Amino acid sequence: MMMVAAALVLAAPAVQAAEPAKDGGGMLAKADANGDGRLDKAELTKLFEARAAKRGDTAPVDPAKVDAFFQKADANGDGGIDAGELAALRAANEAKPAAEK
């Protein structure tokens, strides 16, 4: 019994690592074409296009919407959106009342 419990304790970090990050890490990894750990405007635009296509929307993405989202998400103004900034944006969004979302 103790060996089973020990095995579960030792396996917990691996299981946690396999789960998608709650900070948008999964989305970031998929959209980060150049692998630098951040989204630039071009990568964000492609992400918006992919999400629209998934909904069946083939209209071009409005660059003003991409710019507005980018400006809001890039909290430190370094020209890229990292996992921490995505997590902060998600937390702020989740804290809003449903009527404001």
C-alpha cells in the first residue's frame, strides 16, 4: 500500500506537467510560431484568424481589433504577449461580471 502511495506522489509532478497550463500556455505554445515564448502581432493575427475559421467565419480579421487586444494584453509594453500576461488577462476577464464579458 505504501509503495502505491509513494508511486502516486512521485508521479504527481509528471501528471501536472502533462496538463495544459491554466495561464494560456497551451494556446501560447500553439500560436508561438517562432518559439520565443511570446506572441507578436503577426502570431496574434494568425491566432485570431484560426479561431474565426473554427467558427466558420472567413472574413479577414480586423487589424484594429488585433491592435486593441495586443495593447491591452501586452501589459509591460515590450512588444510581445507572454504567458504571464495571458494569465493576467484571463484572470481579469474571469473576475468581470457576466454582463461585462
